[in-house]
Amino acid sequence: MRSRPYDRAAELPADTHPRLFVAVPLAEETRRAVEALVGEVRGAVEAGAREPRSEVRWVRLDGLHLTIRFLGPTEIARVPELAAVVDQTAAASPRFRVSLAGAGAFPTPGRPRTLWLGIGHGQSELAALSDRLNRGLQPAGWTLDDRPFRAHLTLGRSDGRREGPLAARELAARAARFDASFEADRLVLFESLTGGGPARYVARHEARLRG
């Protein structure tokens, strides 16, 4: 499949600085497996929740992805150059397997703000992809992100939510038996659209990894 050019849909509101990020999307079969896992966790949390309720804010499960680099508000005029870097990075990166393994919460399961699934196989390949993208972005004017990279799959936001610790425990228990993997074959430039509930992620450019 050839790279798809950036094309902001005409029906979307005009925005001169769309919020962008680059990520590896989950394969559909894996996405459905994660959706089923989250459904189990939500059911257990609802059964054990205290009143008054204070629900975890789960992400939209139709756009699950592993973020490689968050770019934030970006001038539209710079997007073609950014898309070219995505193409170059993908062309230099072989496909690889990714497995989802374990779960956790930031900063701690007892006081969680973010709930996530971890990465088993594929962590080093994702880190290499991130490094390659970051170095490609530097000549285009983006700063080098030299923070240690460790991929994870964000599932929910639980800061200040009464059910947060319970959700973290239920997720960890069920993730211990969870087994799902997929082939990382694409690098995608996403736009994050906010308002009216959880953010919606729309693919604006994609490039196939080598292989």
C-alpha cells in the first residue's frame, strides 16, 4: 500500500494548528481483543463501585494506537514536510511483531492517573522506530526528544476518580491472562480531535514499514 497524502477532511472545522502525533495503530483483531478486555474490567468495576459513582474515563476503543511521538499543535503549512519524514522513517524501518503483556498505572496503582497495557515483544523495535523518527524530525525544525522511550497502550484516565484504584487492580488481574499480538506494519500521522467526549483520532497520513 502506498503512502496516503495528508488531506484534511472538508467537513472538519478549519484549524490552522491541528494537534498531531505519530503512532503505530493496532491491528483490528488485536483491537477487538483489547476492547473485550476493557469490557470485562468495566463490568467488574461497575459491580464493585461505591456510591456516588466517579467513573474512569476510558479512551475511544476504535482508535487504539502506540504513540511514537506527540507533536502537538502544528501549523498546517508544515504538515507536508512532516509527512515526508514519516515516509522516510517508515521506508527505513522493517516490520516487526508486537505483543501486549501486563498492565499498570501511572504514577501508582493506589493513586492512578493513567491506566495502561504494557508491551512484551517489540519494545526495542518501537524504541528504535521512535529514535529514527526523532532524528528525522530534527532537520525539519522539531526538537530532539531525548527522554527514555518506553511504549505503552493507554486505556483510561483515572485522576481523581473514585473507581481508579479498583480499575487498576481489575485491569492488572485480567491482563495477567491476556495474550494478544500483531504485526506493526504502518506508521501513521494522526490528528487528535477533542470535544464532546473522549478524543477522536483521525489518520491524516500513513506509510507502510519495509517488508
